Amino acid sequence: MEKLRDNLSEETNYKEKISRLVGEQKFGEAINYLHQVIDYDKDNTQAKVLLEQVKKINQFQSRDIFAQTNLDMDPWLE
């Protein structure tokens, strides 16, 4: 936790790390790091907003477009 505290001494430092992780498409690591930031500073609304945004990005990235078997939307198959 002390390492996190040192990293959060500059406000933009965690934002840069999150930006790097999202750019590398490491959404799980970004979400875990944002949870640590929020645990350290419960009033950090920017981190909470970033967390929700990264979760949405992860949700859309991991969506399975072939989960529905009737891709042509044929009414007689439904």
C-alpha cells in the first residue's frame, strides 16, 4: 500500500498508468489498479468514473458476437 501511496503523490500519475494499461489493452490490470486507488482514496470521483469507463470498454471488447446462433434473424428459426 505504501508503494501505491507513493504513486498517488502526483495526481496525474495514476491516470497515466491507467492510460498506458488501457492502451496496451490490459483491462483487468487497469480495473485492479483503479480498485486500489479507490480503496486508498474513497472520495476520488475521477477514479470511480475511470473505473466505470474501463469496465464498459472491457465489456464491449469481450462481447461474443457469435453467441446468438440465428445471425440472419430468420423468423422461422426463432
